[in-house]
Amino acid sequence: MSFVALTLAAGLAGCGLAGTSATTAAGAASEAEEARQGQQIEQQVKDKLQAAQEAEAAKRAAADKDSL
């Protein structure tokens, strides 16, 4: 009787471990996606900052040219 209970308990524990590993894998995939999105946002901010700096430099150059 105790062997059957032990076998049953081991089977249930195995199901829990499989669920845990599936959850862990899903969490890792989610974290990877969040990291990818974060990198995209960071690149967009850098691109916008670069464009703003270039526009400001062009304005300064035009103002310098007009003042001569």
C-alpha cells in the first residue's frame, strides 16, 4: 500500500516539475522579448536625439550664415 502511495506521489510531483519548467521557459521567453523591446526603444530614443542635434546644428549654421 505504501509503495502505491509513493508511486502516486512521485507521479504528481513530476507533473509539478514539468509545469514549473514550462513556466520558467515562458518567463525566460517573455524576459527576452522585453529586452528586445527595450533595445528597440533605446535605439529609437538615440535616433531621435541624433536627429534633434543635427537639426539644431543646421539651425546654428544657418543663423551664422545669415549674420555674416
